[in-house]
Amino acid sequence: MNEQFIIGAIVKNHFGVLTRVSSLFSRRGYNIDSLVVGVTENPEYSRMTIAAAGDEQVRRQVVNQLQKLHDVVRADIIPMENANLREHMLIKLTTGAGINAEITNIINRFGAKVIDFGAQSITAEVTGSPESNGKFLELAAPYGILEVCRAGVQALHRGAETL
């Protein structure tokens, strides 16, 4: 059964690493649902959070192949039940007479922030679980979504466990 899984990876922070990691997925015919990369507290390394789908065999194979890449210091599955997941999203909505208060109410209910407000549009910054952000999109759709930029899922282990 294909279920979404999250891989956390610590990689060397230099040119070409992202290409090698993404190529590993494409060569095997696996899709990356989201990929977030950023430098760690040590500028020599970056952290990758990769969301993909597959069965247990796919998960094991991907992690094993990642660990074989010389740029990968460590790669592991972050179990969904042991993960703090967040996704960052920017959304631009149509505004107009009579709906501004309704849109602002939705933004406030989700703990989002208005980052730009104009005569014809309002842009909000939303941070939450992918499911919560999806629900935000559902509620905002009737008001007219002009543009959406979702940054992808980020994940850390709960508690003291680290990658």
C-alpha cells in the first residue's frame, strides 16, 4: 500500500547534492511530493526533508540508496506518529466589498497573518500541518484564490530524538 512517508537527511552543503538526491528518485520512478532544503546550525551541512509515497519496500530502498550517496551524512524515515510536521504557505485572495471581514475571519481562525492588503487582493501567510493548510484552502476557495505558494512539509522528531 502506498502511503506518504517523510525522510529526514543531513547532507553536505555544496553544489550538486540536490541534483544527486532528486536523480536517485527519478531513476527509480519514484515521485517526490515535497522537498525542503536548508542549511543547518553547521554551515557545512544542509537538512533535507523529503515527502514521498510508497510501500515499506520503497521506503527501505530509498533510504538505503540515499545512505550510499557520498554527500549524504545520514538519512532516515521520520515516523508520522513521531513527527512534528509543518508546512508554510502564502496565499493571495480576491477582496471586495462585503467579503473582507469573512476572509479576515478565516485567516484569524487558522492563526495566519495578513502580509499584504490591497484594494483587489489580500495575501496571507499560513503555517500549519499539510492537512490544516488544505482545509484553509477549502474554506478560502469560494472567495477566489488568485495564487498559492506552498513551501513543502518540514519535519522534526518529537521529543529529544534527532536525526
